[in-house]
Amino acid sequence: MKKSYLILTSIFFIFIFTIFYLSLGKNKTYNTEDIVGNKIDEIDLELFNDSGLFNTKEITNYNYIALNFWASWCAPCRKEHNVLMQLSKIKNLKIIGVNFKDNHNNANSFLEEMGNPFYISTKDTDGKKSINFGVYGIPETMIISKDMVILKKYIGPLDLKDFKEIERIVKK
Amino acid sequence: MKKVIFIFLLIFLSTKINAKENLKNNILKNLRCLVCQGQTISDSNSDFAQIIKSVVDDKLQEGLKEKEIYHFLSEKYGSWILLNPPIKTNSYLLWFLPYILFILGGLFIYLMVKKRVIEKK
Amino acid sequence: MLSNIGIIFSSSALLSSLILIYFSIVELKISGDKISQKIYKFSLFKLIFSLSSFLTLIAGYVYSDFSINNVYENSHTSKPLFYKISGTWGNHEGSLLLWINILVLFSFLFLVLDKNKNKNFKLLTLIFQNLLISIFFIFLLSNSNPFAPVFPVPSEGNGLNPILQDPALAIHPPLLYIGFVGSSIYFSVALASLICKIDSRSLATTLKPWVSVSWFFQTLGILVGSIWAYYELGWGGFWFWDPVENSSLMPWLLMTALLHSVLVLERKMGLYSWVIVLSIMTFTMSVVGTFLVRSGILNSVHTFASDPNRGLFILSFLLVMVFSSIFIFFRYAPSENKNYKIFSKEFFILLNNWFMIFFLAVVLIGTLYPVFLDTLTGAQISVGPPYYNFILAPFLIPLLFLMTSGPKHRWISSDFKKIFDIILFLSIISFVIIFFFIKESNLLTNLILLFSIYLIIQTIFDFYGNLKNKNINLSRIISHFGFGLLIFFISINSILSLESNFNAKIGEKKNLGNYVINFKKLETAQIDNYKSVIGHFEILNKKKSTIENLKPEIRLYNKPETITYEASINSNLFSDTYLTMSNISDTNIFNIKFQKKPFMNFIWLSVILISLGGVLKFFKIKRQI
């Protein structure tokens, strides 16, 4: 009797400790695994320079879309801009930029200085539209397929590793 | 006995639900601010929280129900954003284990003291 | 310089602790009933060394000796002296040193004060204590050294997080650690009494003063933490079910259970093993809390800078601690006397334990479930206040009822009739009030209110009854009275609180029911180590035509660069007005949060009453001895 209690208690604590141990090395911040595989909503976005709207339904016209959220006030956006320029050269992929809560003039001079990688440029002045895409922090990039399914989502600036990964996804 | 019934009737009658007034605040309190380490949207001053606040406002204006707003946000951000985890397969234990333990504890005490209790003078 | 002194002092303390373990083990085998002088001597040495190392660190902070890395990272010359001192324990390393010092102090006090005649029992307790002390010192010196030097010596420090520059937060950690660490005494006592087969009566007398003292400090520590959160974090709440708060609550629940079950232990063999288990669990929970807070496996507002290595160390320590306790318990636990009888009073105390353990389980499950789920399946969920409120609140009703009837040892007390009429009267009044003045209420809150009133009235009756008999259990009455008041005021507060979130520009007025909020002007100020944007608000109460002026601030601290939002609180006896503002970036619009929080002061007061019971109990025990 006593022995079985001992074994049960020990197993219980070994289980707890194993979990604690495993969870030590894990990254505890928000990740995007839940979102991958969802379809994005049909949303109207304002065009960046002209009056007029871009509806996300039009994504179905292209093979692959990279939806990039950026702003001129965000320092990491500057860092990833080169990668975006590289991405814009990939044939199968079109980049749609969403200028997030930004001053129009600042944003324009940012693009003049750094180059414009966007096939279509849109803006979200008050940041509310971006909630529909699950935007969490700028910059953010989503790779979206022809049928509007999110294939991959990057939070934070893109780097060369991400570039290679995107290249691989798009080649299929 | 009549008094007991009367009291409970009173309590029951005094239960009022005024939904509109506090609905927005309640919703904001049930949402986690993703960028600020365990604060609720209602408590947070961050940019992200401000946007979510006005989006919730808009959705309420559009006539969405509380549940629909939660659904909308959890679709975009995952269930991480909900502080009140919905009951699904991965949260059965979370919701029911406490009650199971409570019953087991009661049972244990009952078995332990059965026949042992004596009234003290 | 100070860096080396500090390391020497703490190493000496570690060394004396190791020597003490050796001496104690040797002395276990020697017959006789006196503990030898050299044990007292080395305990005193250890205490002096350990306190000196702590004072050295404080000196480092006071004189801003930036050759110590810890001081460099957490202090700044421009900081006021008070916060320089409190900054000592405002970080992981320093607070660990404080923790150890309390541990050392407590084991010294135990050696000097405990009157137990059994020599080997005392020696064993000291051995366990010194093992804990040594392990923590090794942890301190190897992984979290507060005296680690930095070279070249920087000329200026990084400064303390402004959120932590606060009087409440200066005393919060010491209070809490006295509670946490106090529980180490009953951990060691429990293990030692198992091995020495101490009888239940003397175990109870040994435990009682330590339990009531640590419970008292833990209660106050939690209170001070809540008050701090209330006015500093700017959310207008005082309890957020945050993992860090939970880890201070979990030992508290166990202490409360222990406080009650020790009463039974005094007279009966029945609960011997249970009290031992509770004692072991309480300290284990304190360490688990430390692990959760400092390893970074949880997301929380109050996190210490975390480091997986640190987590690994605490986890290994926990592992050794838990498994040696399990081993000792199963090896030495006495077979229970099957023929004991339980008085009905003791039965009610068991019910208290039932609820405390249940509350503990809920808090523990809520805190750990996301971690477990994430580790096992990768799914991320959040468990927040709605979960705890939903599960715990209904159980307050039977708890309040038990607290009322338990001390009378009867389900229904004799002056039930009298009280019943009062309740009837009160519920009619509250019904009228709720019906006409309150916009929202629900059945559950109403019931909780009613039962808390029942408890309050019953304890008042008890008080008078006992006063007549001259047999007064003041500590119980005050604590239960305080708990009744606490629940009562929290419920009232939650029903009557007003809250409104809106955006406004300077010069705008906003109508909110009874109140008009006027955003008059904005002012900027440059103060020592921060820039401040101060909003001037005028709040008009239309009914009473009174005006309150509130000035919430947005502060931009420079060292380290941080933005904080300072709430402006106008605290009156019955109600607080609470205002926070935050800027919406790139606009001239501000987000304003206006709250009316009734009875906040009464909530704090109730907790003070609860803790007062612990003090009274302590002095009562002292008198008995």
C-alpha cells in the first residue's frame, strides 16, 4: 500500500519536473502558428498615392503575394528593406505594402531614399484595418497563396534566412 | 422557512443585468494585450491596445455580439489573445480538473472522518 | 574593493554554514541533552558574516560603487538615498541575498528561541536549514553573484526602473520574503520531527509561532503589493491573477490551512501526517513560486530579468528537495492511529483545509496549465482573471458560511434566529438599494454579499458573547471579521465601480452620467530624472456639485529610458476617483480612463484586520509559553 503511494507520488512529480525542464528552453512569446493555414478576409485597403481602393480579393490574380506591413518611423523596417528589394525581383511573387499608421510625406521620402519594392502600395492610416490581418508589431510579412491562404507569417524584420525560405515556398 | 424563501426571492429579484453599459469594458478586460507581457487590453496604454480598443468599439457599433468579437479576434491572433479560454478539447482539464479535485477532496475527508465525529459538549 | 569584501563575507557565511552541518552531524551521535556552545558560536558567526555581506551590498548602493556590476546595472548617482537602499533588493541578485539573510536570521532565531527539549530534533532542523542556506549561497556565488565586479569601472550606472522607485515596493519584497522564508522553518521542522518521531503536541507548539509570524508577514506583503499595483500600474485594479501574484498567494493559502490544522494537531494524533505534508508543501510552493518568477517560463508584468540557467539551478534544487522530502516522508511517516475521534470543531477545521487546498489547486492549475499545454502540444492559450473569478467566486459562499458556523461547532448557531431577522432586514435594504441605484448586479455577487454580511454579524455576536465569558479568541474573531469585510467590500466595489474609456483633446468636456470631465490644459515639466506631461482635469459631480482636480501624468524617464503612466487618484474615505491618460501616437488626442472606485480604503483596512489576527495569535502563544 505504502509502496504504491510512493510510486504514484514519484511519477506525478517526475512528470511535473519533466515539463518544467522542457519548458525552460522554450520561447514564451506570442507565435503565429495558430494563424498559418487560415484564409485572409476580403478587405478594402486605401491605395497609398492615388485615391481608390485595393481589395484583397484581387490577390487571387497573382501566384504568390507577400503582404508587408511597414512604417517610416520603424527602425527594423529600414533593416529589412534590402531583403524586400531582393524579394521584389522574384518572378512568382508580388509584394503588397501596407503603410501602417504613418505620415504620408515621411513614408514617401523613405521609399525615395530606400527604393520601392512594392507592386501595389496601400496604407492603413489609423491601424484598424491591419487588425483584420492579425498584425501585432511592425514590421510583419505574410506570404499568401493564390487562394488567399496564409502560408507563412514573419513577425519582425526579414533576414537572408527568411529570404531563402520565401524563395523556396514560392518556387513550388 | 417562509423568511428564507422571501430573502432568496428578494435577492433573485434584485438581480439586474445592464448589458450595454459595461459590455465594452468587459470585452476589453477579457483580451490580452499581446505586446505587453500579460496585461489586459483594458489596462494597457500601448499602441496595439489602443487600436484593439477602437476596433472593438467599431465592431460593437456594427452590432456584433460579444462572442462574435472574441471569435473575430481569436481567428486573427489565435486563442492567446483570449484571457477566458473557450472550452474545447485542449482546455477540458483546465475547466473541469478543479471541480474533480474538489469532489475528491470532499470524498477523502468524508471517508476519513466517517463515524469518528463526536459532538462536543 | 567592496566587491571583494562582499565575496569574502558571503563565502565565510557559506563556510560557517558547512561547518555547522558537520558539527551538528557529529553531535547527533553524542548523548546528552544540551546543544554545545560551538554550534551557537558558529551560528552567530554565520549570522554576522551574512548580515555583513548584505550591508556591504547596501554600502555599495549608498556610495554608488559602480565597480560592482549589480550596482552599475541597477543604480544611479542621481537617485534619492531611500531608493538607492531599496534598489539593493529590487533586482534578482540582491533580492536573493536578502532572501538568504532572512533564512540565516530565522534559523538563528530558531536555535535561540525554540524551547523544545529534544536535542537531536533541534540539531536535525538546523542541519536542514543549513543545507538550504548552503545551497542558496552556492547559487548566489556561482550563478547570481551580486558582488560580481565590472571592469573598467563605469562612471555612471544604468538606473533603476522607475516603476520600482516607490515606497511600497521598497518594503514589499522584505515582507514577502519573511513570509516565504519563514516557511522554510516548518519545512525543516517537519522533516526533523518525522525522523526524531516527535509527538504531535510538541510539533504543534514548535510550529505555531513560526506559522503565525510568517502568515502575518505574507499577508502584509501581499497587501502592500496590491496597493502598489493599484496606484502605480495605473489600471485601477488591485489583483490581476498575474502569475507572480499567484505565486505569492499559493504559499499563503497553505499557510492559512496550516494555521488552522495546527490547532487540531495540538490535541490529536489524527492530523500528524497531514500537518507534515502541509509544512513541506508550503516551502515547496514558495520555491516553486520563485522558480516560476525567475526562470522566465511564465509571461508576467512583474518578471525579473530571466535566465534559463538560473531556472535550471532552482529546478534542480527543487527536484532534490521534493524527492528527499518524499523519501523521508515515506520512510519515517508514522502509521496513523486508527482509533482517534474527531470533535466537530476539528471537523470544521478540516473543511477549511479542504477549501484552502481547492483554492490552491485552482490557482496552480490556472497558472501552470498554459505552460503545460504549450510544452506538450505547442498550443498557446491564456488564462486570466475571468477564469479565476468564474471558478472561485461560487465557492466563496460555502466558505463564508463555514467560517460563520465553524467556530460555533454547529451547522446552525443558537442565535441564528436573531441574526436571521437582521439578515432579512438587511436584504430588504440592499434590495431597495440595488433596485433603485445600481445598474448592474448579479445573483452570485448578491449571494456573496449576503453571506459576507452574515459572517460579519456573527463574528460581532461572537465577540460580545465571548466578552461576557471572559474566554475570548480575539485573533480568530478579528481575522474572520476582516475576511468578511474584505469580501463584502470587494463585492460592493465590483458592483459600484464606474469605468469609462474615451478619447479626448485638450479643452474637450465629456459627460458621463453624473460626472462631467473637463480636460482643461496640458503642462510639461522637467524634473530631476524625468520629463513629465501633466494633464489638468476637472471632474464635476453634478449631483453633489463638487469639483475634483486631477492631474495624471505621462513620464519619460531618462535612466533607463522608460515611459510610465502615472494615475492621478483622489482618495476619499468612501470612494476613490482614478484617472489615467495616455497619448495616442502622432495625434493630439489622448486616451482617458476615468474610474470611480468605492471603498478602496476599506479593502486595505480589511486585510490589515485579517493580518492583525496573526499578530494577536503570536502574542497569545508567547504568553502561554
